[in-house]
Amino acid sequence: MIIESGEEDVDFFQELEEDLQSDNDDDNREIESKEKGYQDIIENLQDSEKNSESIKNNTTENCTSNVKVDLAWLSTFVENYNRQLPSNFLTCDPGILSPILPYIDAISHILIQGNSIADEQLLYSLNELSFNINEDIKLLHSYVKANYQKRFPELESLITNPIQFIDVIRLLESLNNPNKNEESQLEIRLEKETTLQKEQILVIIMSVKTSFNKEYQFSNTLRNNLIKASNLISQLWQFKEEINSFVTKKISDIAPNLCALIGPYITSLLVAYSGGLANLCSVPSCNLASIGKNKHLSHELHSNLSGVRQNGYLYNSELIQSQPANLHKQLLRILCAKVALASRVDAGQSGNNKKTDELGNTWKLEILEKINKLNESPSITNVKPLPIPEDKPKKKRSGRKFRKYKEQFKVSQFRQLQNRMEFGKREATVLDGTGEEVGLGMTNSSLRYLTGSMGNSSSTVNNKAKMSKNMKRHIQELDKKTDIYMTSLKEELSAAVGPPHRIAQLQQKNE
């Protein structure tokens, strides 16, 4: 029994050792497997970092390549921009009037990508695109005006801004029948929901009472078209503002001199309105002031206190608005001339990589110097005092020479009689060399003989009519010419008729 128990214990311990060794082997295997797993994870992380860097590089390369493709598409789209007007303009769908509507999202995506890339061609394309969008807005605005004229014909002369126009239409259509109770609501809503001035609101309320056709009703299709056109105008206007804000940030790359002179915002408006820098530089300086001028409203004056009629983009620039109103007209002319020069300089630098704004800064300094001179107070002139009067009599009051000098201007006795007229008798007249009738006055009157004024009536020597030496010489030459002509005429007559005694005989026979 003892031996058996000992053998059993030995077997038990052997099995226990084998189990422990197997457990240790399992633990070592687990540790090795975990270490391998950790190494694999580290290697995978390193590989993932490398892959992420390669992915970033590939994405940037793909983005730049995509941007280039998008820019090429945008330039071709702008060049081939075609706007076709249908024959049924008033009844057509307003969505077909603007070709850019299906591509607004794609172009806005290009603007987002273009923030990281400064491409000059992109700015040129966007400027032309902004010009086309402005034309589309005008077309849709005319569509809305033509269709809404039957209901409110006076509105288009009161409001010329498209956004303000469609806002007023929406308010009027929301009030189905604007009666006396709703007029106060209309005034409040116009002040809150629109950007109209108080004068415009007052004129609109007055015209609603007189010229608003309450009885005219739109059809369902026409009403839907008006709503759609209004939404499209607001959408295009917002998209144009987005393009202008993008161009304002990048405009210093293509027009540095203009930006230095009038600022990037006004520069972007001028370039966008004209459709590019090349078109802007061809505009003469006298027409630059009218760019961006709103249409004249019926309730406004043609000019303000400054006397300026062309209140365009340049008139709203900082250089002009920061000065007194009496200088605005003169400064606007100066600024237009410098803007024309700056635009031509920037257009000439379009192919160069290095563009400078030196000329724009120098011209701005010149304008500021002129402004300082105009604002200066006028210089006080030295007023000379009057000389002290002398108590002595004047030297030239008498004397032989002075009397002789005064006799030249003395009226003769004949002229005195000619200037007089006898009462109750007809005046004798003669014709002068030019055929005009000259009165003789009392020169031939009987009173002349009775009063004894017939005596020394001849004029004195000093007051005779005098001629200059050149005139005397000219008269002498004319006398000689007449003498020569008369002698030649006598010779021709004698040769034609005969000798003088023959002429005398013929005269006697005729008698």
C-alpha cells in the first residue's frame, strides 16, 4: 500500500510539473504574441502616417489639378456666355433668362478653392462674369417691371434698385387690398423690412392711394413667374456680392495702382462694372464719374449741395467724401483723370510678374497736396493806403501849350450851328458819301445872317480834321494812279474816235 501510494505521489508531481511547464509555455507564447501584436500595431501606425502624408500630397496635387481644370472651364464658360431672349418675353419662364443659374454652385465651389490660389486669369474671368450677372439682373428686373406695370405703373419711376423693387412688390402682394387700415401697416413694414429712405416711403404711400390698381388680378402662372423672378434676382444679387467680395480681396494683384489710389472696394466695383481692366482703361476720364450712378428718381433733385450730378462709385470714395461739399466737384474731376491713368498703367503691367503701386501712391500724394492747398485760407493782400492829398493846384490847368492842346478838341462854330435847330421850320439835310442823310441844323438859317454869325465861321487851324502821314502818302499814291488811268483812257478814246479836232467837228454837227 505504501509503495502504491508513493508511485501515485510521483505521478502526481510529474503531472503537476508538466502542467506548470505547459502553463509557462502558454504564458510565454501569449507574451510573445502580444509583443508581436504591439510591434505590428506600431508598424501599422507608422505605415498609416506615411500613407496619410502621401494622401495629403496626393490630395493637394489633385486639388491644384482640379482648380486648374475648374479655371479652364470657367474661362471657357465666360467666353461662351450666351444670353438668348425668347419671343414671348413677358409670358416665358424667368429661369431661362439667365444662363448662369445652373452653375452657381459650381462657381461658388471654385471661389472656395480659389482662396488658396492667386490666379490673375481667375480674377479676369470673375470680373467678366460679374458684368454678365449684372446684365441678367437688369433683364429680370425689366421682366418684373413689364408684368407688374398693369397693377402699379408708377412704381418703376419711384424705385430703380432691383432689390428694393422686389421687396416693395412682396409687401404689396402680401397685403391683398391695401385699404386705410392697412396703410399704416404698410408704412411700418416698409421702414422695417426694406432699405428705403423716408422720402421714398412717403412717396410710395401717396402713390398707392392714387395709382395702385386694386381691381387688377394676376393669373396663377403669372403670379408664380413674378415670385420666381423675384427670387432669382435676390439670388443673383447675393451671388454677385459674393464675387465682388472675393475680387476685393484679390484685386490688388491685378490693379495695384488703382487700389493705392481709390481703395480695393471701389476698384473692384469699377472693374466689375466695366467687365475687366482692359475695358476700364478704354473708358475716357470724363465718363468715369457716371459709372455706378443710379437712375434718377422722380422725387429727387438732379444735383445735391455740392453741385455734382454724376454720383457714381468714384464720388463715394474716401478721398472725396472726407472733404467739404464745396470741393467735391473739383476733386471728382481730378480723381477721374488720375484713375484713367492708373487703370492704363495697370493694364500695361498685366503680363509682368512684378507689379508696383508707386505711381498710384505718388498720384494720391499729389491729390492730397492739392486738397491741402484748396483748404488753405486765402492769403491777405497788402492794401496800399491812399496818398495824402496835396493842397497845391494841378500843374496842367492853364498855359499857352495847354490852351493850344485843348483847342484841338474844341467844337467849331459850324458844328455848333449844325447841332442847333430852328423852332417850327424844317431842317435842311444833305447826303454824305455813304448815302446817309445828315441834318444841317441852323447853318443855312436866316437867323444866322441876322445874328451876325456869318462872320468868321471858318474853323481855326488847330481844330481841323487831321490825317496821319501814312494816310497822306496813301492818298497821294491814289491820286497818281487816277491821273495815269485818266491819261490812258483819253489815249484809248482818241485812238478809237480820231484826233481832237475831229471830235469837235462831230460835236458841232450834232448840235
